[in-house]
Amino acid sequence: MKRSNDKLRFLYIIFLTVCAVIIVNVGVTTLMKIHLRSMTSLDDYVNSVSNVDETIFASRGMILDTNGQVLAQDVQTYDIICYLDKDRLSSGNTPAYVDNPSFAANALAPILGMDASDIYTILTSNDGLYQVELGAYGRNLSEEQKNEIEAIDGLHGIDFRISYTRYYPYNGDISPQLVGFAKSDDTGKLVGQLGIEAYLNDELSGTDGTHSYQQDKHGYVLPGMYEETVDAVNGYDVYLTLDVSIQEALNTCLQTTMDYKGASRAWGAVVEVKTGKILAWGQIPSYNPNNITSEDTQVNFGSQLAYEPGSVMKSIIYSAAMDLGVYDGDTEFNSGPFCYDADAKRTYSSNALGCIYNVSLLDWGNIPLDYGLIYSSNVATATLLSQYVGQENYKKYLEEYHLYQCVNTDGIDEIPGYTNYGLSPVDSITATYGQGSSTTMLQLLQAYTAIFGNGEMLKPYLIDKIVDPNTGSIVYQGRKTVVSNPISSTTAKRMQDLLRRVVAEPDGTCRHYAAKTVQVMGKTGTGEIPEDGGYSLNQNIISCMLGFPYEDPQYIVYYAYVSAENLYYNYDIKPVPDLIDRIALLEGLAIEEGSVETYTYMDTYEMPSLLSSTYDEALNTMSDMNVQIIRVGDGNNVTGQYPEAGSTIHTDEKIFIQTDSVNIEVPDFSGWTRKEIVSYWSISHIPITIDGYGVAYEQSISPKTVYDGSTELIVKLKDIQSVAEEEPADDSSADTTSAE
């Protein structure tokens, strides 16, 4: 027993001795950098080892549409690395560093799109650095670029690091204003810049990992050296409410409008009535997030452009009157000029502050209030405010509809609207038909969810759900949000009935938006564009707000474009009914074609050549075309025509036929536009002085008078912003008539 204890004691002493030697050796090695057994200095070796901490970027989450179509995803790319250290170990006789900077610079420049001199400067002005990169041009290289560089014979010291760039498969066709874009920062990490990419940048980015290790001065990791890896956690996937199929249909509608109408810009959206989901959102001009070239194209017209919406606002005053219980659609009102006093009440006194007119000075006499909306009468909404709703009540409804306020939904960048309501009588009246106050498309869409729905106003939203791809769990679920209840469900149904008539009635201003496969409700609008303290004389915003199907509203379509002034704003707009038909077919809402009451779109024709024919022959040639023939002179033979042969002409367009006669009767210019008067002037050669803008309402020579040149022919035009014939008592209260 004693012998066993002695043996254990001996082993224990040996163990302690070994531990002491190791501790001393490590201590001396660590502190003095000397290996005790060999007395070798370890300075060179220790100095040749470096600690490296690398970031492992998490994969950015995908952005997808509501059906799982990828709208944005990461794509593997490559960052170029140039080794400069001449001590870097070579493989055989091949240098492992950039041994010929001039050759390398000239070889890389055309592939990277850089100047060779810039590359050469980077390669030669960084003495002492182990390696360098080539900046933004050297990042996110494609597989093709990588292969091309690797194939360069004689190029040494070049390597690549895997990186990622953001790729948008639809090249910006799927609402880049909402999706946004991401690009690499100085560290190579993808960072959201606009839209959902920026709003949900943290969720999409995930959590980066790290790779920490030791390497020698040649960049090699030797066995036994320290190395630790913390894996990255990939970002969340974001599903949007956008529907690629509906978005593509909207894009086609907008592009066709741009091409056919000569528009300078167009925008629109599709929203689900019962939830507020934004199914499509587009504009032209736009941008391609894969190739961003202009900051100007990044303005979101639907939420960052506030404008006078025009007559789509008339639904608000009509719904207010119905909701207050003061509306009877059969009650007649005088649709003639509405002159007003200081209380915004109608007056027939010569001391009126000003007057409101319908578009083109139209006057239908006494008509029912229902037809005030069907015909889009400005006088009708002025009458509703003055006699039925009252200014204070209407103000409350504007507030309940949250007009002129930001919607604040899902990170969509927006601006508030602006209103002058209540500042003066004319400001209050014009707010009933969308003039003098500005809104955005997003605000209007929110308001119409109540009108086309059940009275509940829903916040439009974009984020359908956010999913953790690592677990498959849903971390956020979008849902409908009731913002307010501006009107009752009964009022909403009455408004839907009336807005259906605006489309279905033969003289309804929205009749040309009727679709073939589904019954549509709607309201048109023509807003004017402020310019130099007044309004543009040749540019308007033409828009419509449509809901369908009428029997059970599911979708709202808003559509707008900017174009030169003409008489055919809401004619020949077939792209919009085509959009509605496409949505109805996609969503299984279409009913048998022919069962929906439709009205003929404005026809277009090719202008024939009438020269060398008689006037009667010319009339016969034009007999199948629904146009207005204006005879210039009373001769028998045609000597001139306007428009020229081959031109496209439209329903109700004025066609001027000149005959071989010197006796020319002055026509009745009432209601003619400046363009039509100038056209007549050019073919008749009668000198005409045109005073004003808009439509003609007065001429110095009576109609049917033979022009003899003894009296100057003056035609006065009254612009829709011009003052009334009576001089206003207050110069700040200009007489106003919305374009529509």
C-alpha cells in the first residue's frame, strides 16, 4: 500500500514539473517572443501572422407579389481583388501579384468600363498594401465579366470574392415607385434606397455573420491557426399586395394612353374595394431599378404629386347631401350660371361677387339634381353646397374623408394636399368640384373605398405579409384598416346607383368608360394645372375613378394623364375599358359579352381627299362619318379642305370645305375653340382677331353675314377661369368654372 502511494506521489511531482515548464515556456514565448529550447527569436514569425475579421453578408430577403412572383432578389456577383505584395508566394514560375500594372490596367479597363489611367494609379500608388480593390466599377461583376478577366493571358495577381447585387426580374415594369431599389454601400452591403426596399431595409437585410481567422503574411491560413465562423441569418421575404397580371394590364393601359393621346405623363392604380389592397400602381415616365439613370423619374406621381382633381370630387358633395338626408335626385335646379354672394348663396343681383359656369358654358335649363352629376355640372354642386349641405357640414365631410391629409400607409412616400376651403365664398364653392384644392391619387383612392364599398373608408395598403424563410413562419400579416365611416352603407349604395348612371346614361360624362364584360360605375374629372399665378392654357389633368362590378363592387381603378387641351378628353379612351375587361377576366368576374349595356366609343376616321370634287360629292363622301361639315363659300367646286387628306378625324369634329366662291358668310362661332377658329381662319383667309381663351361666346359680325372686309371680325373667347360679365365686387374672387 505504501509502495503504491509513493508511485502516485512520484507521478504527481512529474506532472507538476511538466506543467511548470510549459507555463514558463509559454510565458517567455508570449512575453519575450523567444523559443526557450532553441533560443530562437519568434519576432519574424509572429509579425507575419495577422488576425482577419470578415463580414459574411446575409442574403437579402426577396420581394414578391401576392401570388409569389419574384419582384426583387439577390444575384451572385463578384468583386475583383488585386494583390500587390511582391512576397506573395508564387505557383511555379507564375507571379501571385500584379507584376505588370500597365498591362493589367489596359487589360481590365474595357471589361470594367474604367479608364486605364485610373486603374494604373490604384495599382501603383498603394505601396505597402497587401491587396487593393478597384472601387464601384470593380464590384458586382457578372459571371461573364469574371470569365473574361480570367481568360486574359499574362494577367497575374487577380482574384475574386463572391458578392451580391439586387436584381429586379421585371426591369421596373412592376411598380418600382412602391417596390423601390437597393444598391451596395461602400462596404459592399446592399442597402434599400427607395420604396419597400428602404422602408423594410432592416427586415430584408437579416443579420450578417462573421468569419474570424489568422493568416500569414502571404495570405494563407495554415493548419492549427485560429478560425471561427458565425453564420449569417438571411433576411425576411416580403410579399406585397401587388398582382403582376393586373399590373401588366395597367401598364399597357398607361402606355397606350401615352402613345395615342400624346400625353406627357400618365399614372393610375387598382385597389381592392373590400380590403384596401393595392393590386397595381404605375406611372409613365418611370425608371428601371436595374439601371437607374435619372433622379427625376423617382417621383411617385400617385402619392407625391398633389393636384386639383377636378370633377371626381363631385361624388363627395353628392354623398354628403345624401347622408344628411337632404337629397332628392328628382328635385330640379337651374343649371345656368350660378352667381354668388358673400355667403356663397345664389343670387341674381348685379352686385354678385362672381359666377360659376359649367364646362364650355353649357346650360341645360332646369334639370334634376341626379342629372347634375350625370352631366357633371359645376352649378349642381354649387347648388348642393348653397341650398342643401351648407359650408360647415361639407367641411366635416371633407375631414371625415381625410382629404388633403397624408394616408400614411406602408412606407409610401407622400405629401399632403392643400385646400383653401372656407377662405372665401368662391374657394368653398370650387372645392365641391375639385378646383382650388389639391389631393393625391392615394387620398382619392382611400376616399372612394367608402363610396364604392359599404361606407367604411379603408386605408390602402401594400404589404401582404412578411415571412421568415429560415422557419417559414409569418412574422407580419397585412389586414384591412377602417380609417373612418364618412357615410352610411345606405348612402354608399345610393351613390353607386347614381355613379352607374353616369356610365350607363347615353349622355353621361363617363359613358365612354363602359366595359364589355362587367357593369362599371364611375366619375370623370378634368383638373387644371396652376401656372404663373393662373392656370395653364393648354395642359390639363384628365382622370376617372371607376368601380366594378356594379352589383357587388370589388375593384377601384383610378387613371389620369396630362395632355394638351382638346374637346375629346374623355372620348376614345378605349385602353381603360380594355383594362377593366382584362381584370374582370383575370378575376373571373366577366359575364357574357353582350349582356352589359354599352355605348359606342367615339369613332375615328381617315380624312378622304375632297379636292376636284363638287360640294355635293364631298358631302356624299363624308355621309357615313359623324362629323360637322362647315362650308366656306357658296360655290359648287371644292378648292380646299381641312384637315388634310389622310389625317385622323373624330366624331363631331369640324371639317372645313372651301369652295370656289368669293362670297363667304361668317359662321356662328358660339362654342368654337381657339384651334377651330384658327383652322377656319387659315382656310377662309378671313382675318380674325381672337380675344381670350376657352370657347367663343361673342363675335363682332353677326352669323350668316357675307364678309366684305369693311368691319373687323373679332371673336371673344371666355376661358373657364375668366370672370363673369359682371365685374366682381372683390378682385380676389374670380369667377370660376372647372374644366369638368
